[in-house]
Amino acid sequence: MTLTGPGSMTHAVTRSLLVGLALIWLVGVLGSAIVLKRLVDDRSDDELRESAVGLMSLLEYTDDLLLTAAVLGERPERSGSATGHERLHYQVRDADGRVLLSSRNADEAMLEAPLQDGFSEVGDWRVVTVVDPQRKRFLQVADPLAERRNAVITALAWLMLPLAALLTFATWIVYRASRALGRQVEQTASALARQDPQALGLIPLDGLVTEMRPAVEATNQLLARLAAALEAERSFTYNSAHELRTPIAAAMAQGQLLAARAEGTALQAQAQVLVGALSRLARLAERLLALARAEGAQPLAEQWVDLAAVVRLTVAEFEDDRRLAGRRLTGEAAPARVRSDLDAVGLALRNLVENAIVHGAGGTSIRVACGTTGEGAMLGVIDDGSGVASAEVATLVRRFARGTGAAGAGAGLGLSIVDSLARRMGATLVLKSPATGASRGFEARLLWATPAA
């Protein structure tokens, strides 16, 4: 039994926790991105304004150059060479918006920046404007927004790496924790599976985690109530059948005496019918006792059982049974041993033989066999009677169920008793009609999966 499949509790707990952790991680990354962007923007804006203020102080020494440019209508540029990758671009404009001085690589988009003190964004640039009120000049310094984005992305990448490692470690921790919980559930399920269905016992609490104890204790309470109810039912069946044996035996003796005295009279037929009815009632009481034992709470013994010896004893017990009515009862006892309860095996085989005697009318022989096969040990009874319809075979293990084509006057309890005993012995009852390799008949086999000794 496994609890790690797609529908298991371990899978559900792991998936839920991982989804929660992933959402927390995603929210953390988004929050970090927002905070980082604000920090980068604030720091970059401060540096941009400091650069503009420092540059504004240099303009005091460029008055002549600026006046000349204003008169000639020319656009003076910074002397010297300039590379295209310089970070800061600047320009000096007058109140009419004319460019008085600019860096060589100044972007034309900077002309769209408003002539007022403060920050603005123009295209891909962050522009700060510093006003010189005495000279009515405006210094504008621009910083590329792409560098800010790259700085945020780089910082996030370095932040996400340890977070991803932490998420991986958390995934492993969550999986280990859910697997530990799953093992507790598996242990509880295994303890339940080992319980004898006929003898409901309590599930041991040793080794259980605290969270599992309430569920196991509630299950134990339920099992105790079920065990009490089943034991009351079994006790009623057993006590009723046991108490009926004495009056049935007394009535049988009186009926047989009446039949003997009525021999040769008009009452002989009615006396024989009475004796037959009492005989069936006595067999029914015996079957009820057998059923109560098959479904009893007492654990079965576990010992090596010689199936061949059980076959020989059972055949000897029934070979003189008057219900055979001329049919041959034979035994084929090949060596085979199983770990089981001797009395339970004998009771199961007797019920199978009686089922063949009662319902196998119309045939000529009943064969009791045991041996070993590729599947394990086998114990079975095969008759060549009329059998039952194939569609009815699966229903024969129910209490009081009889096939429509079955002969005889059985109570319908024999195969139910055998099926209960088989489950308690760890065997499997296999029913076939017609019998294997035949066109008619009925076959009932007990199979033990464990190899014979």
C-alpha cells in the first residue's frame, strides 16, 4: 500500500505547501522589485541632482561664451571628443528654450523637457532641471532609464538566487515532513490490514504521532463496538443452535420410534417424512454451529497440516453415508502440507463433501483430492453431477444461497462456511461449474498461495 500517488495525502499536502511557498516567494520577489526600484530611483535622482548642482556652479565661468552664442544664434558644444557611451547628457537653455550649451552626445528628446525646476521623464531619459534665476538659464541633466532598469534587474537576479535555493530546501523539508506523516498513516493502515476480520482487535498506539492518536482512538472505539455487536450475533447463533441440538435429538428418537412402530401401517409414510424433516433440522443446527465457529472471534491455530491425512480421514468418514445413493466417493491424496488450523481445514473439507453429496445428485462419483500446483497447495472436491448455471457460481458463497439447478435439500450454508474459513486461513475458495476438463459437474477448491512444505 502506498500513499505517494497523485491522489495521496502526501501528494496533496506537499503540493499545497509548495504552492503556498511559491506564492509567498513570488510576492516577496515582486515586493523586493518594487522596493529596489524605488531605492534605485531615489539614489539615482539624488546623484543626478548633485551632478546638476555641481555643473551649475561651473557655468559662472562661461558667461562670455554663452553671451556670444546667444548673439550669434549658434549652439556651442563642449570642446574635446565625446564617446557615445557617456552616461550623463546635459544642456543649457535660456528662457525661450534655445540651447546655449550642450554635451556632444545630448539627445534631441531632451528639448521636450519642461523649463521648470524638478524631475521629468522624456522618452528613455530621466531629466532634472536646475534654474539659475539671476541669469535666467536652465541646466538640464539627463540620465538613461535603461541603466536604472538594468540595475534593478541585476539586483533582483542576485536576490532571487538565494531565494530559489531556499525554496528548493523548503521543498525538500516539506516533502520529508509529509512523507513522515504518510508513513504514520501507512503504519496505521497496515495495522488495520493485519486485523482478523472475524476477530476485531484494537490498533496499537505505540509509535504514533500525537496528531494521529485521536483518529486511531476513535477507530478503536468503533472497532470495539463492532466487535461487541458481532460477538453478540455469533453468540446468539451458537447458543441457539447448541440449545436446539438436545430437543432435536429427542424429537428424532421419538420420530424413529414412531416410524418403527408404524411399519406396515398407513402412518408409515408420514412417520418417514417426519424423520426426514427432523434429520434436515439436525443438519441445519450442525451447520449453524459450524458457521458460528467459522466466523468466531477465537484465533485459528497455525501449524503444519498434512492435507493428505485430512483427505483420507474425511473420505473414511463419509464412504458409508447413505446419502451417496450408489455414487463412489474416492480420495486422491498427493503429499501436501500447509500452515493452517487442522480443525478448520477438516471442517471446511467436510462441508465441501456434504455439499457434493447433497447437490451432486445425478452423477456417479465424488472425488476428494489434494496436492501441489504452480500456485501452491490445493484441497478440493469434484463431482460429476448436474452442476449449476455458470452465472450463479459467484453467488453460492452467500448465506442460504442455492443454485437453481442444484439438487438436494441443503440449507445453503455449506459454501458460506467454507468461504469464511478460507479467508481466516489465508486460503482462496475457487468454484467452477462445469468442473475443469468436463462438460458437467461442480468443482470446489481451496488454494493456499504459500508453497507447501
